[in-house]
Amino acid sequence: MTIKMQSKTMLNNVLTEIRARRDEFEAKRHVPRDMITKLKQLGVYRAHTPRCFGGDGSSPSEFLKLIEAISEADGSTGWVASFGSASNYLAALPRETLARVYANGPDVAFAGGLFPVQPAEKVEGGWKVNGRWKFASGCMGADILGVGIGFGDGGKPLTAVLMPDDLEIVENWEVIGMQGTGSHDLLVKDTFVADEWTFVRGGKPSIEEPIYRYPSIAYAAQVLAVVNLGIARASLDEITQMAGGSTITGAPKMADRAYMRIGLAKAEAKLRSARAFFYEATDSAWESIQKGDIVSAEQTSMLRLAAAHVAREGASVVQSAYMLAGTLAIYDGHPLERNLRDAMVVTQHAFINESMYDGAGSVFLGLPPFRGYI
């Protein structure tokens, strides 16, 4: 058996377990550490680790397709796994610090609660950090964590890296969807963080590798948006399976109804079109990097636009599947009920909200986009 076949077998086994345990993750409000360990075995957290520290050197499309597959099994687990891309941020740490981060291997899970930024007190050799930060997705299973303590070049957050023992996780993730992401608050009290353990998110990397030339903020939007591609695919598969079964009222099977066939075909076309645009934009930017060129502002804008678009089109496909399913989908625990809640939460993230269309339109017209868009 080849290594590739072994990896595919491992992936299928892990996805099967995720599907079997997604109710558990939702009830616990986080993906537990034993599953984080299995995500590490899949290569989620070494995909973009510097190759000099044992990273895989995965391309953006390879990583995004892995997150898409995990999200098809469970949106919350896909969302947590997406932060395996945070190695791109961490590459802005000094090389000596990175050697310590990866001293025990390349599979390091990072979680960040960067906002609202809480200014830290500058002291000799570092910072005294105090504050409370929100939305630290995956913090319950993280090896290291980051909090926003100020702003660096271009208004990008200055981030302090801490160990789990340096802070308190305030478990307050009470939301309608993505309940398993464990996006709790981080509370830090009078903790010293040395300068060498801080970095500017999206700042210049200390290591030169192709992946670190990929636009980091755009990529941060992509890894979240791709979750809705997985959720949407799972929803269409679910409605396809339902369509062949008997109905509660004894009416014709859903598959025998014209509106069902038409609705399913439209949803399939919508999903495939958005997905094609998403990966086309991704591969275009990556090909420029492979040639030694810079990623242009127009290409970066296209990445942001494709991310926002796929998040919304994915959610729209989930809504279509939910409406086609009829009464059965309204019950607690039904896959489409969960998918609907999860998909709508994805669309609310600041990186992929409605304003991204304004930023893209500005670039198309030769106007300056709002700060932080590019």
C-alpha cells in the first residue's frame, strides 16, 4: 500500500469518527484534544509549518481541500482544523522562537483571540499583558495561543504568544451554530511576554518559503469560507438520500416531484460554480508565487471576493436543501437543521461579510479599498 493510499484510508477513518461524534462535540462546545491529535496525524497542523522544522510544504489548494473534506463531516471540526493555517502567521516570529515552538515536532495547534485588541504595558524585555479577548476558536485543544496587544505596521494586530497555563479560558460559547468550535474568551492577568514571543499578524516572515508569500489575510478568509463548501456538499448529499425515501403523508417520493429535481439541479450548479471560482482564484495566486512573481492587488482582491462569495453561496445551497427537505428537517439533531445553523454562522465572520464585495468593487474601479482589505 502506498503512502498516499494510507493517508486516504486514515482520512476516511477520521472523517467517519467525526461524523459519529459531532453530537458530542456540539454538546461539549468544543472539539476535544483526542480529536485534535487525530487532526495532527492527518497533517492539518504541519501543512504550513516551515519545512526546515518538518512541515509538509502543502499548497493552499491542498490545505483548503482538506478543510473542505473535514467540514463535510462536521462544520465545527472543519472550522477548528482551518486554524492549521496559522503557521503562516507564526512565521513572523523570530527564527529562534520558531525553533522553540517546533522543538517537539511540527504538529503545533495554535488558537488566537486577537480582538478586541487590549493594549499591553511595555516593560523591559517585553510586555505585561492584561485583558480579555473573544472568539478564540479551538482554544480548548491548542498548544499555544495568541492575544492582540496593540497594532503594528499597516494597523495589523501585534500578537503575544502564550502557553495554555498562562491564561484562563472563559467557557462562554453560547451560540446558535458552530457550537463545537469552542470559540471561548481568553482571560490574561499580569502575564509577562518577552519581545521574541510577539509578532505582527500578517507581518514579514522570518523564514523564506513560498507559502509565506501567499496573502495571509486573504488566506485567513479562505480557510474559513471553505467550511461552507463542505457543509453545502453534505447538505446536497443528505437531500439526495432523503429524496428516495417514503414521505410522512404518503404523498409521492420527493424524487418524483419536479420542483425537487429542479431545485436540486440549481443548487448543484450554484455550488460547483462557486467552488470553481474559489479554487481558480487560489491556484492563480499560487502559480504567480511559484513563478517567482508577487501576488498582485487584483489577485488578492479576487481571493477575498471568492471567499466571501463561496461562504454566501454555500449557505444559500444549504438553505435550498433545508427548504426542499420539508418538515423532517425542523427536528433537533437532523443533519440539515445543524447544517443550516452552522452555515449561517460562517457568513457572519468579519473576514467574509458583506463589506468584502465593497472592497472588491473598489479594486475593480481603481479606487482604494478600505484598510485591511488587501
